[in-house]
Amino acid sequence: MKTYNFHFGKNIPGTILVLGAGGVSRAVTFALASLGVEKIFLIDKDKLKVDSLSRDLSLLNINCVVIKPDQIEKILSSFDGIINCTPVGHYDFPGCSLGNLMPNKTQWIFDVVYTPAKTDFIKKGEQVGAKIISGIDLFIFQAIDAFLYFTEKKMIIILQIIYIS
């Protein structure tokens, strides 16, 4: 997860709350696992999705716990990082995935939504002085990876044609 490494270097993610259990959440949680995350707490309205993701993470011996929405308030301050992997906050889905809850200044927050660049989730983090990672970062690193993937392959083919000729 290049976005995480850009902001935190080689520091291992601690205890992370991941909001959402869809495709983006799957990518993010497996990336966190590759970084050595200590524990992931998952939450999603869709019980089948969250249970499936939790089961898949558990198969890889990743410490993962599914929590219910009514549990967040009591344990929110215990997380090192909070990641919004839901569409909530996007122009088409206004609002904040934390509802009325606030992160604290010792936490970092990451919103995968990048339109708008400053979601309500990001604004809440800024309000309390939390470390912010915007969805713009994810967008940029994905673009860089895609560019390198496609251009390196073309370069290899071009070099092979030149070398063989």
C-alpha cells in the first residue's frame, strides 16, 4: 500500500477500523495485512459482505474482528487509524461514514473517496488535528502504478523488437 508507506514509511499499522466491506475494503485490508497490521476491525451494514471478508482475512491468519455499528462509539478512540472504504462522502452519497462521531488527534484517518477532495470525514479529522490521508493520494498512486504497468510492458516489447532486428 504505497499510500500508507508514503505517509508512514516502514511503521507497522497498529489497530485499524475499516468502514465498509466491499471491493475497495478488500483491497485495503489485504494491503494492510501485507504491511503487518496488528488487528483490523471491520464494519458494514451488509452482514454477508463483512462476514465473507472477515473469513477470507482469517484464512490468512490476519487478526480481524467484525463489529456492529452500535459498538463504534465505545471503542472509536482505541484505533490507531480509521479508513473509510464506503462511498459515503462522495458527491453522489453525501454524509460522513462516522455519523456524528469524531476521531481524535492521536489517530490517522484515510478516506478512499476522492471526489470531493475534502469529504466530511476528512473535515472531521482536520477539526481535531488528526493525521489526514486523502483519497487523492490513493488516486495518484493508482495512476502511477497503472502508468508504470502499461508503459513498462510496451517498453519491453519495443526493446525486444529493436534487439531482435
